[in-house]
Amino acid sequence: MRVVIADDAVLLREGLVRLVEENGCTVVAAVGDGPALVDAIARHKPDVSIVDVRMPPTHTDEGLRAAVEARKQVPGSPILVLSQYVEVEYADDLLADRLGAVGYLLKDRVAEVADFLDGLRRVANGATVLDPEVVGQLLVRRRRDDPLRNLTPREREVLGLMAEGRSNTAIARKIVVTEGAVEKHVRNIFTKLDLAPDTEQHRRVLAVLAYLQS
């Protein structure tokens, strides 16, 4: 994978460079501010970018705003946000184009390097991978017209775990059912959300977005 890394903390940025390169990736750019991130994505069109939320000059939300701008210039460019904070408004903006290939993980909750690398690869492959805390804060913004109203409690639970980026196998382990049962729930979710047959990943992304935006 070709990777762009954006983080203003030099030690963390260099640590990420070393981590991903030691695991078979190529870092095509490592930058420390939002404009440089947008330029790097436009120039290199990487397989995935790792982006910190808070960068110069104000150290508030420049990284996320730059990621949103980069997705406008290079639609669908895979972005994995790695942050200490949940910025709900800009997380919504990242999800709004409905193209998938977005991740938002909290630094303090990335306990295993293998989990981080797995999330990075899934985002590069078009998946939506979100920390449970991000999911929780996004769901606070529910609308009255809930597209999920026809889902059973179990289907909502499965869809919530899908929103965390879990595979059917991982969901089955989590709720202690067979993988076949999970596949049946997923098919029911697609049907009830009126998601016509397409590539499996595309429908999965659309279902997760319906969940987060409900």
C-alpha cells in the first residue's frame, strides 16, 4: 500500500512511518499540516492516508477539515483518522459523500498494532471502520424519520457492530451466534433498508451510513 501520513508531532509521525513501512507499506509523503495533506493526496493519490485531527495553526480540527477537502478533490480517497478526540461534525462530513473508505479510530483505544494495521487495510479496501465511541457520539444526532425503524433489536445490534468495522465472523463471536445467522441478519438489514443487490462491500457501507445518519 502507498500511504500518506499527516501529523504535526514529529516523533509520532516518524513512528507511524516506521510502523507502516516495517509492515510492507510505502510512505509516499509524511506531512505536518492540513494544506500539505491536501497537496500530498492530490499529488500522490495514495491507497490510504493516516490523518491526525488537530494540526497547526490552531490545533483544533485542521486535520479533519483538510481530509474533507482532500476527499472533495480526490473523491473516495481512503482516509483513516487517528485522534485523541471525537469531532462529530467533521466525522459526519467525512461520511457524507457515501463513498466509504473512511476510518476514525481513537488513539487511546488502539491497543494492538495488529488491530490498527487491520483497520488501515480495510479502509484502503473501501470499508468504513469506526471506533465504538465515535459511533456512539454520532448516534446522538438521530433524526425523527428513522430509516432503521423496521429493524429488529438483533438486526440493529448487528448493524451497530458492522459500523465498528467488524466482519461477519467477528460479529458472530461477539453476539455468540453462528456466522450463518449473522449473514441472515445482514441480508435482512439490506432488504429492510431497500439496498438493492450490488457489491457486498458497497451495500455494507450504505447500511452503515444509514445507521450513523439516522
